Amino acid sequence: MKPAVLLALFAALPISAATISLSPSTPKAGDSVVVTVHDIGGGCPPVTASAKLVGLTLVVDVAPTPGGCLLACPTLEAPVAYTATPVTLPDAKPYTIEYAFTNCSGMRTVRATTQILVRPSCAFDRSLTVARTTSGALEFAWCDPSYSPFPDTGQSATAYRIFVVREGEAPILVHEQSGGTTATVALTNHEAAARARSSRRLSATSPSPAAATRRRRSRATSSVSRLDDLRRDLGVT
């Protein structure tokens, strides 16, 4: 008899089948995201879905529309999807998404939560740009890939190196610095006399994202598109 009673009590517990999806699925800092919730419910009473950022929690509230609970309609148990209003995630940090449903009695129940990790807006591997100055030197610019969402976790750029890469030959280091995201470089004739299909490459060296006690080093690279006019840019013949 006891097993039957225990089974009946277990079956009576409310079980939420709600799931949360995010667009874009891997947001970067500054992205505007849209949360969609898949749940079990019905189309009556009519509801609205809203979203707001409270600290590091993206709160999605689904509640009946004004006057919606006055409608006489049956309660349906069918799959439904709620899409909330867009919200901007400003910082590269871990966030929690919380989905809550408010019924016609005014009772608000959190039905699902999930965690996301928002990454930096810096796409280092595509960030390198170069322009010629009035003096004939080259002005390089890039973004800082440093990122630390938790203590002792993440990456921090400790040095930047700019190379001229010749097809089929070893890269030539033309500049190195420990900070900042711009550099003005005047290349020598030897450095600039690259053959066609040469490129300029920026390398950032940083500690490994592993724990701080592990001091291995990693390297990220950002390249300008291969340039056939490097010699023309510098006035080298």
C-alpha cells in the first residue's frame, strides 16, 4: 500500500517542461538578445512576454494581458512559445536568464532558469586595420582581447607583435609593444619589399586561460587581408 501512496504523491508534484533559447545563441558584449521560452500552456487567457535586465539576471515575465483573466475560456495543455522583447547585454560577464509565469491569481512562479556567458565584443582575429599616415608610415589599430569573467579565469594580452609575412618565408617582426591598441610603424625597405600576396599580421601573447598557477602562454593572431599593394603603400619601388 505504501508504494502506491508514494507514487501518487510524486505524480501530483508540478513538473515544468519549460526550456529557454537565446538569439544570438552566443552573444557578445553589447549585443541585443531575444529570449524565447517553450512551455506547456494554452492560448487562453492571452498573455504578454516582457524582458528586463536586473543586475546580471535577464528576467523574462509572462503574464495575462489586462482584462485577459475576465475571459471565460478553457485551460489548454499544449506546447506554446513565448518571445520576449529584446534586451541589450552590456558587459562580458556571466548572466542568468530567469523565466517566470504569473497566473490569474497573481501568483508568480519561476519555471526555468539557465546561465549564459557573454563574451567580449572584440573579435581579435578580424580586428586589425592599417592606414598610411602623411609621413608615409603605417598606422595599425586593433582591439584588446583581454577577458576575465571570473577570478583566475580568462585571458589577458601581455604583448602585441606586428609581423610582415612573405609568402613561403619566415615572418619578419617589425614592431612589439606591451600595451595599447594602436601603433605607428615605419618599415624599412627590406621589411616592405615583400613580394605580391604578402600580408601584415598582428600577434597578441597572453597567459593561458587556465588557472593562474599554470603559466603557459597562448597566442592569438589577427591579419589584414593579403595585400598586393604593400610596396605601393610605402612608396617602395
